Amino acid sequence: MKIPKPSRARSAWGTTVMALAMTLASAAVLAADPPKQEEVPFWAIGMPKNDTASKMAPVPAFPIPTAADKLPVSKLKLPPGFKAEVWASGILDARGLRQGDKGTVFVSSLFVAGKIYAVVDKGGKREVKTIAEKLMLPNGIEFHKGSLFVATPKDIVRYDNIEANLDNPPKPVMVYDKLPGDVPHGWKFIKIGPDGKLYVPVGAPCNICMPDDKHGQIRRMNLDGSGEEVVARGVRNTVGFDWDPKTGDLWFTDNGRDWLSEDLPNDELNHVTQTGKQHFGFPFCHQGDFADPEFGWGKSCSDYTKPAMLTGPHAGTLGMRFYTGKMFPKKYQGAMFIARHGPWNRTKKYAADVIVAWPDGKGGIAKSEPFMTGLVANNEYLGRPVDVMVMKDGSMLVSDDHNGAIYRISYKGK
Amino acid sequence: MSLRSLRDKLAVVLAAAGFLFGPGAVLAQPKPSMQQRFLVCTACHGEGGISSQPLVPSLAGQPSFYAITQLFLFREGRRGNEVMTAMAKGMSDDDLRAFSDFIGQLPPPPAPPAGTADELRMARGAALAQQHRCASCHGSDFSGGKQVARLAYQREDYLSQTLQEFRAGKRIGYTQAMNEALAGIPPEALQDLAHYLAHLP
């Protein structure tokens, strides 16, 4: 019923009546008015026709941050010797995390808030300032040499000398304004690589579709927006990537398609070994071994780069960082910490955690295990991790957009 | 109610809002109870949050999560209604929570709004509700829950207007679920749906 097929017939009929009326009024208008597609949110396309599926939609976050004393920090489970505490609260829709040279932590947001925040540590107390607002899905942020880069689905801008001007941010400088501007998977995760270039994904503008040659990619460009080139193809929607400090290789998380089934396909952790030459499968092949029921015909999964690791069906695998600090025990040095938001497109909720994965030194993953858990209870989320960031002192921040909070994970020893 | 009397009423309400939320409000007065603070709302939304004003919805029995999403959208200027945005503008997060918690515990309207049910339209509305699975999110008794609005015994004119706005993409919900659910339903059918939900048998 909610699938647009039957509705198109009616819509075409309505359009015909409207077009007729307009022909009478003015023949010139007719040509300028193509039939209007009825608005169906992109995530609903492909929904199977059954009651359970029709109840599913992206899990809405509360429009108000959870009060500091009500945050689920006591529920968080960590390996022995680790401790979680509330680092900052009252940050509606807290998503991406980056740290400035002077210690400011910048926080991005998405649908609910549309804001960029700066969190300043003042003698152990954190002060939260809003430095930009009314932005379109400003999920992508990066800090580099005094400047904060902010990416929306449409463009990338730069706030220079931002840490000295948190109370009166400068007018942003346009870096790149040729992004497609799609809402579906148009929000960004951006990061500057060891090559000094800005890496910018352009996700598939849909749940499942054939992307054109401007979508379904990770690209990179010079910091002034010039010299754009494709780094990886066949990428549905990556909201987290980082470079292995040992090899300099790019690794990225990718969210699998929805509505195929409760348990397929998995999200992916991918490893780029040949810049610009690899195709990671979307929309033809999912999770390295599963041909899409529509786009996979005539295609072979063996023609695409397989994921290094599967991270769970509909898990919402987002922010990812290599651990480069000194505080955590030695076994975590060089490992990847990965935030999983927790699925909406699945009856049984799970994940909403941070996992850790170790590269095997041969291009793959040796093993992975849960790191921060405890945020799923009674099939609901107590919190939803989005991004992880290693602080200068080696502790780790984890953002939670469900509660509008940031947790700090530190290691105290046994 | 005439436009003028509505305007006069709004002036009183906005002045009261200034009194309740304004910067000097707390200095001399003891903190007003939620019952008192809610009088600002009842001026238009009716005693106990049951509305008799054209196009003004009943608030009674709306789930608090739904109420807070709407107050939030009004405050941020994201749901197109100047009066409600003006009302919500000065509200803190705690105000939003207090009002929505209060709304959530008001007893829902015990009976349909005034007016008689048309048997034919009721039948058409019921069929539409079934066909488009309204109950699967709004509940079999249409009482809503969490971020989903209560529909049972809501004012018909408000329901009809809201459904049309969702369908036309003029009202952006806190989520896009309604834009999706209504795509493809003809506008005249939505009037029957509103009639049915307002007068549930």
C-alpha cells in the first residue's frame, strides 16, 4: 500500500486533470510543468508489503538532550580497567567529533539540530557553544591548521582561525560548492588524509538504485577544492573512515542496503589498497558475497572488492578511528574502534555499541570484539553511538546523538 | 469565533506567555503550577486541552513524546504556525518537557467533537484507514504512542487540514513517516479519513 506503484496511476490521472485545466488557461505552462512525483521518503522505497515492515522507520531521537544525571553512563559495559564518564551533555543531536589544536572539541549534528557546536574544557567543566546553526544536515566536519571545515550535502565551507573566535565565528569561506545536494545519504563524513587531501564521500542517493558516475563514491580533493578525483567506487554510504598509521591505507565503514531481509545484508568495513581502482560492489553485490536481487543479475561478486570485515545487518556502522593514543593497553595500539548506531530496519534491535577490530597485517582483519556495550534494553536504545575520537591524552570520546551527549572512555588499569 | 475575537484572545495569550516565560517573571512570583501555566494553552486549545475552536487541535491525551516534538518544531520555526512559534520561542528545554509531560497525562477527549457522523463517509473512512494501515502506528484504538499522534476524537477540520498538509509536503513532520504514508491518497479521500477518525464508532 505504501509502495508508490498504485499511487502513480492516481497521480497520473490527477496530473492529467490538472494539465487539462492548465491547457485551457495557458498552453505555454503545460510544457513547463512535468508530472510531479509524490513525495515518499527515500528510506521507505523498497519496503515489503507487510505490517511488520510498514511499522519500521528510522528511530526518532528525542528533540531534547537528556539531562546529565539521566544519561545511561552507568549502563555502559567496558573491558576491565576501563571507565566511562559523561564528558559533555546538552548537545542536541551530537554526531561527528573533531579536536582543534587548542583542545576545543567540535561536534556536528544532522536532521534534528542542524548545528555545529564547540565544546571548551574550562577547568574540568565543559562549556558548549553553538557556532553555526540552521545548516542543512551538517554532519561532516574536519579540523586542520586552525580552520574548521563543515560539509553539508551541497557544499564544504571553512571557518578560519575558529578557536580564537568561538563566540563570534568568522564568515565561512567557500571551499567547494559542486556537491549534488541530495538528502538521501548526502550528509558527509569528511577527513583530511596523510596525503594532505580532503576526502569527501558522495553516497548513493537512495536505499537501492543505480547511481550515476557522480554518486556511490569516496572522492578526494585539494584543500582549496581543486583537483577532485575518485578514490573508491561502489560505496553506498560511508559515515566513517580513517588511515592505518602503519601503512597509510584508507579503511572505511559502509552501510548496507535496507529492506532486503532482517538478516541480510551486513554493513561492511572496507580496505582501500589501490586508490581510484577498486569497486566495492554497490548496487550489484552486497557484503562481498550476495548479489542484489534486482541489480545483481548478470553480475558476479568476484568482480568487486570484498569487505575486510562484516559488521552486522542494518547495524548502522558509522564513525571509525585507529587508536593512536598511549593511554589504552598495548593490545589496542593500531586497532580500529568502530561505532555502530544500531539498526532501525530490523525487528530485533542490537549493536548501539563500539567494537574494536585488529588488522591482520595482510590487508584483512584478524579479529574483532565488543568494546563499549549496554545501550540496548527491552528492544529499545538507551543511547546510540555515532562517532569515536582519540583525545590527545589517549582517552576516547564517543558521541551519542540519541541523548545529545559525549562520553569519555579512559583506562585506569586493573 | 470571529477573526477579531480570535485576535483579541491571542493578544491576551501572548501577553500571558510573556508573563510566564519572560525574564522578570520569576522574580516576584512564586513558581506557578503546571495547572496555572497550562492556562496559556487552554485559551485556544480548550479546557482540559479539548478544543472547540475551528482548526485548533485538542491536546488532551496526546503522547508526551509527540507533544514535545511539535513544541520543538514550533520553537525552531520548523512547523509553519506563527502563533505557536511565538508561543514556543521563549521556552527552555525544561519548559518543553514540562508542557509535554503535562499534556501527556491529560485525559483524552471522552467523546467525538460536535457534529454528527455521516454513515457513508464513516464507511469510506474506515476502509481507507484499513487499506493504508493507519492503526499499525497509531494503534488499533488510534490513541497514538511515543512520537505518534493520537487521532481518536481529534477535531475533524484539524485532521483534514493536517492530512492535506502532510500529503502536499507542506507540513514536515518530526519524521517523514506521514509524508510517506499519505502519498497516493486523493485529497477528497483524506476528508473522509478525517471524518472517520474524528467520529470513531
